[in-house]
Amino acid sequence: MGRFVPLSIPNFEGNERKYVDDALDQGWVSTGGAYITELEEKLAEFLQVKKTAAVQSGTSALHLSLIACGVQPGDMVIVPTLTFIAAVNPVRYQFAEPVFMDCDDSLCMDPLKLRRFCENECVTEDGQLKHRATGKTVKAIVVVHVFGNMADMEAIMDIAQEFHLKVIEDATEALGTQYTKGRYAGKFAGTIGDFGAYSFNGNKIITTGGGGAVTAKDPTEVEHLKYLSTQAKDDPHFYIHNEVGYNYRMTNLQAALGVAQMEELPEFIHRKQKNYGLYQQLLQEFSGGTLLSFREGTSSNQWFYSLKLDMEKLQGKNMRDVITTLQERGVQTRAIWGLIHEQLPYQDAIAYEMEKAPYYSSCILNIPSSTQITDDDIRFVVEQIKVVFKSGI
């Protein structure tokens, strides 16, 4: 088999095996054990928050956050269309309706259109935002920090406060991204809104295989989410449950992996940033596209690298052709996501002033970004991209 550079794979070069073996030796492998508590404490310390709760996935973190926001059947939740569908599906778990918002040039939610929607399509009644056409209550905004790029949280939080909306930050791709300037200087993605969700899926900057975490502005809310994630047990000995709970708690085996990964997180962020810098340098003169930058005034974990391609130079070929050809040449890449408002389950939902999301969804190519990628690998990737564009596929 020839040379192959994968897109984004986990990196286990620390104490992962040692801690997992320890959890096995102790016999604590399920949703109880010291590693779960340790991971929660390490996350809280890193994020500079009081509490976090370790859960089964970023999706479960988002679902629990929506429950805590009081999202009920028939309510509306404003969501981005340019994101992974897991950011939106939990809205439907609550039998609520998503309202899809366009992105700006950061690939994150456009706050200008968000404000226009709230001002022009809604009215405030008794301290709640009501959608004029349907009369439904708009309860919350789910903001996704796409590919580790911070959304414009200053503008979004101002809008949320003005229109009485809760803010759930989907920071599943942005663990370690933070503001360095402005009102939220020093604040990490996921710690600015009312709730913050994180993912430790296999392709994320750290991984527990599957898994995630949730935090909240109010630490008592975190305790409630932890309670809900363990089937809402009020008396575990006599099995008394006073709320509907969920099987959303992280296992001790996963957490053991996570504790080791947290030890490596600062180094992983450093490598992501260094590797992005090399890509930026090598692609500076590339006529076939532009490497997207990250928001000024922030320090991003730079989890994923997005190459905006000049599709007109492909002589009628499309993104699938690019991905397939690069795969054959030993480079794994991927397209951005199919827009969620165009997906079959959501075609009847409101999609507000879509303009930039359709454009970016057609021309963004994600290129290899693993933390163990070498400088030579990066040079190989860029070389293959240039060859593909030169040949017109």
C-alpha cells in the first residue's frame, strides 16, 4: 500500500493505556468510578468554570442543555444550517422546531441575520419572543463554533439578552478556543452562553472514543444535568425517580482515556496551530483556493483546516471529484456538510435568508489535520492538491 495521510485520527501517545488498564484492574468500567470525577475536575480547571458533567456524547450534552432551557413541544430554537446534523437533531428530540440561520464568512452563525429575524419576524410578548407567523415561542439559540472557529459571541449574547433567549454553545469542535481580546477576553468557547457542549468523538482534538461533556453558567444546573444523565435517581437503593432521566452518563473506561487526553490537550492545540501555520505558508501562492483564517481577537484550537476552492478552475468537475482523486493519490479529505435545512427531515422548517451557507457548502474542502501529522505529510498533502488542480482532475 502506498503513502496515505488520513484526515483526522486520534492520538494516544500519553498515559491512555496505563489509565484504562487501571480502570479495568479496579473493576470500575461503567457509569461510576474515580476517573469520571477526575475528568470533570480537569475539564473544569482547564475551562476555568466551577463544574462540568461528563456524558455519552456531544449530542447528549446538547439535548440535556435544551431540556434545561425549558424547550417544550412546539417551541422554536434558532440553529445554524452549516454544521453537523447532531447540533440540530436534539431540537426535534424535544418535539420543538428548528429555525435555520445563515452563516457569515467565519462559517459560524451570522449575527446580523439573527438580529433581523428577531426584529422583523418576531415580536416580544410578556418577556418572551414570539414568531409572528406561527405564534410559537422562540426559546433558545444553538451557536456552533465551526471547526474550532469562535462565533461572534459579543453580538450573539447582546441579541440573546435583548430578546430573552437562552444560548447553548455547541463547542464540540472548539475545546481550547478562547477570546484574547474584547469583552470576553480569557473566556473559552462553551463558557460564555448559558450552556456549553463538548464532544470527545474519535476525530476531535481529544477523544474518549465516544463521549462528551456539558457545562453551564449556573453550576447548580450542571448538577441537575448530571442527575438527569443518570436516569434521575433520587434514591439509588430503592430506585426512586422524580423526573424523566436519560442514560447519558460517561463510563469510567471512557473517562480514563479522557484524563490521559486532557494531559496532552495543550500540546495538541500547539501542534494544530503550528501545522495550520505551515499549511498557510505552503498554500500562500496556491491559485486554486484560499485557506480560511480564524476570528481575530481569538486563539483557536484550529481543529479543522478549511480550504476554500475556486471551483471555476476545475473545468466542470465537482467536490466529489476532488475528494475521490485526492483519496486515490493518498490524501484523505472531506467536504463540509450538506446543509441541514435541505435534508429530508428538515425541508419544511424555516430557513432564513440563506446566502453564504450554500456558497461555502459547495466549495470548502477539509484537509488533513491530525495532531501527529508531520511537516513532510503536510508538504505531501499540499503537493497533491496542487497537482490535482494543475491537471484539472
